[in-house]
Amino acid sequence: MNLRNTKAGFLLSAEHEKLPLAELNALIDIFNLEGNLNCFKNYLILDSSISKDIIKKMVSRGGYTNEGHLLFSETPIINQNVDETLNNFFKTSESLDFPIEKSETFAVRVLKLEKESPFNSMEIERKLGGIIKKKTSAEVNLKNPVKTFRVVISDNTIYTGLVLEKRDIEYFQNNRPHLRAYFHPGCIMPKLARCLVNLSRVKEREIVLDPFCGTGGFLIEAGFLGCKLIGSDIDEQMVKGAILNLKTYDLSKQVISIKQNDAKNVSKYLEELGIEKIDGIVTDPPYGISTLKKGDMLEIFKKIVDVLKNNDYLVFAAPNKMELDLKLVEFYEMRVHKSLTRYIHVYKKD
């Protein structure tokens, strides 16, 4: 089977209306991919020159990408005629070269994107499983298969693909802020933090700055992506907590510096490190304190943006819309609870 010039399918989380797709588009930019992206609710198909390795890396990087698939077959749905469509689907399946060895086990899982879809998931799983077993001599294992074949049914097409990667659910569950070595209320959850780091389009070995680092949530996620880290906070206790958290995750080697510092003095801070410009800024200023008056924050952000390279991104959350002298390329509203809405800004420095 050709591993390039193919179609990749991505199953996105439905936790937010816009952020999962925004993150996937950012990942496409990060990996310098080109091609058409077709959306079917929370399932996206990228028709591009893409390898299995890149599909895996995109899912591993993502916060809101649940699965990545290598698609190798598609069958049109004929005027909602179930019997005729399935006959064509199974006939096509019998001619496919399924990417599985005799020694491997497998399962077939159906995903219907339309709740009212007339197709019977169990029937498709059972019959396609039989075809794969007959063609490959591989055994079915529904509980812990080596490989999973995913059948995705949209309103007009049935896609068949191999699941290459799934989001690490345990990581995002087991590393929530209150479970870290140092915790302070109000931290962004790791899944959202990972998403915002990705929205900044930073790549491995590039430098990420968080001038309001708090307990280090963004730095942790950027560190896991292989970025170099610079952080600061005006609160010395927060700085100690961030350093402890990064050490706990064995990310100290990614750290260039984390120190107590007023965000207004970020240029001097970088100058002391011998660094003129950085590759991305991701931050979440602490809400509800005097320094967060809108006028003050605009002045602080002007100073922060000075250290950002041209064509790179500033990503931040705020309790209201902040209009900076930069190109606002993305803007999202995220309701946290009744009294708090986060407005996520993605600015690009031209």
C-alpha cells in the first residue's frame, strides 16, 4: 500500500465547537502540509501527501484530536439505498489489500457521523471482520486488538481506514492541575493548554515564552512537544511551583530560564539570557488583579510582542477582547463557568 499521496482521516473531539478544527489547521501548518481538508461534522479528511509517521505525530501533538486514520477505501452511498451501497462496499472490501499480518489481531469499529444513518454498525463490523479474517488469516480480538480498522459513514460516503494513533486519554486525565506537585486554583486544563500551544505553531526545539507562567501549565505542554522554555511570573511562589512541576515531569532539560519577573520587563529578561527574539508566546494572564486593567494590559502586551519574531504568533486567553496592533487571525470564546468566559486570541506578528 502506498504510504504517501494518500488521504488521512482525523476524528476530533466535540468538546468545543471551533477549537478542535482550529488546532488541526494549526497542526497542518506545523507539519507544512498542503491539500484539501474536507469537514464532516467532527471528522476531517485531509487529501495530501502525508506519511503514516506524520499522521501519528499530529495526533500525539494534539489536545483535541482523538484518532488519526490512514484511509485506503471509499464507497459512495447510492441514494440512501442501504442494500446496494453495502453490496458495493463489501465487494470493494474483498479486493483490498488490508495492512495486517497473519500474526496480528484486529477489530473493526464503525462510526456513523449522522445519528439517523440507516446502516447497521454491528452487521458491517461482523461482515467486514469476516472478510479481513478470510483474506489475511489474522484473528479478531475485540478487547485488545493489535490493529483497528475504522469504518466511517458520512451522509454520502463510506470510508475505510486503519487507526494509526489515538489520543493519550490517560495523560490528560492523570495530569490535571490539581494532581501536579504544585497546584494553584484557576489553572487551564492540560488539553486546552496543549491546544493553545499548538495554535502558536511552535515547532520542536523552538523557544516558547510564557510571561505569566503561573504553575507552568503551558510550559509543561510545550516541553512535551520538544520546545525550549522561558517563563516568568511576578509571584515568586508561582515561579517555584512552575520549576517544581517541570522537574516532576522531567522537563528541566527543556528549560532555558524560569524566574521572578514583571512582564513589563520581558525585553531586559531576554537580554540577560542573550536572546533577542523568541518563536512563540503562549500565556494566560491572571484574571481579576489590578495589573489586568485593560489599558495596563495593552501596554504590557506591546512590550511582550517586541520580543516575538516576525511571522510568529502570540496566543493568550483574556476575560475580554484585547485589540493589539497585530493581525488577529483567530478568536474563540470559551465559557468556563457562569461567571467566567475565556476569550482566546491568536495574533500574528507581520
